[in-house]
Amino acid sequence: MAGHSKWANIQHRKNAQDAKRGKVFTKVIREITVAARSGGGDPAANPRLRLAIDKGLAANMAKDNIERAIKKATGELEGVSYEEIRYEGYAPGGVAVIVDTMTDNRMRTVADVRHAFNKFGGNLGTDGSVAFMFRKLGVASFAPGADEDRITEIAIEAGADDVVVHPDDGSIEVIAAPENFDAVTAAFDAAGLKPDESEVTLRADNDIAVSGDTATAVARLLDWLEDLDDVQNVYSNVDLPADAYDS
């Protein structure tokens, strides 16, 4: 990204999450719940659940809380039922935004998401209005200074599609198809190489560069959406300058 590396974006998001630890726990619990309900409570046979558990452990979530969430999802304990809803829209500057939510009250959630778009000069679109611009990918990110040769060797052998070294800061991303991502992360784990960030995410084919007041408005919209209780993930095709979050 122009003046704002992929690694810088990862760190910004992590720092924001650390400042709102309780919200992180809520999001992870919901992801564990939905993953376990849809794919079963055994993480060895449910890659989505395993990724959610790893995310919870990385955030220092107690194992008891994780196990309780799985039991609620599989019916061993009484729990809340969540549904997954995706919203699509545009931020200022024609930036495409996808918002994935998990909610027990869809009327509340759509009102909160629509309010966020309106507040910062964007607009909520219809299903499919921006999704065609994005691809679903597994991404494992390594901090600057990681062993590029070893990471590349393991990634290729495990079935990854690409290894990207970002020239601006030297951070490394391993890209894999979602169906192969579990094998890739398992290979890194077996080799004693733990990615700093590991997730199945959406990536836009092309980014849109914005600056000035537009960049500030987009950054504020994305942060506002991330902070909503029912929002799990926010994806966009924005290319933000380094100072967008400082305005």
C-alpha cells in the first residue's frame, strides 16, 4: 500500500484489537460458535473451528471459555443462536467495503451498519454489489526479518499458491487457496515457524488509492464498523496513506 505497508496494516489492526480486548473475545466466541455448529465440535476435523480457536488462544482467551463455546454450539450446553449476514457497500472515493456479521438480531445489525456508512459519507449497497471484486484466500503473514528461503520452501511443498515479499518493509505473506490453507499452516507448525497472523480472508483484485479528507473518512468508517458488536470482519479495497489513521 502506498506509504502504508501490509505489515503496518496488520499491526494497526492488532493494536486496535488489543485496546478493545473484550470485543475481541466476543467476536472470537461467536466465530467459534458458528464454526462448531456448522462443521462440528472437533477442531481436528473442522479447519474453520481450528482457526477460530487459534485466534482465541493468540488473544489469551481461557481454554475453558473456548470449550464452553463449543459445547453451547454443539448442544451440550444452552446457548445463543447466531446467524451470519454479509453487507456490501461503498465508502467515500468509491472504495468497496464488505462487512461480515454474526447476530441474534438482524434488524439491530443492519441499522448499525447502515448508520456507519451514512455517518461517514458512504452508502450501503445490495447483495453482490462489490463482492465480485474480492477473492477468498488463506493468508499467513510473517514479520520483517523472517527467513524467506525457509518459508518459501515449506510453503511450496505444502501447496501454497504464492509467497509475496513486500519490498517496502520485508514482511512476507504466504497465499493459499482456502481448501489448502489448513495444510500450509500445519506445515509451518510442524517446522516450528509460527505466522504472526494466519487467516482465511477476502482480498480485492485491485486497490483504490485515496488521500486527504477522503482517506480520513474511509479510515474512520472502517474503524467504526470494526467496533460494532455484531461485526466479525471488515474487508475493503482501499489503499490508505500512512497518516490516514492519525487524522
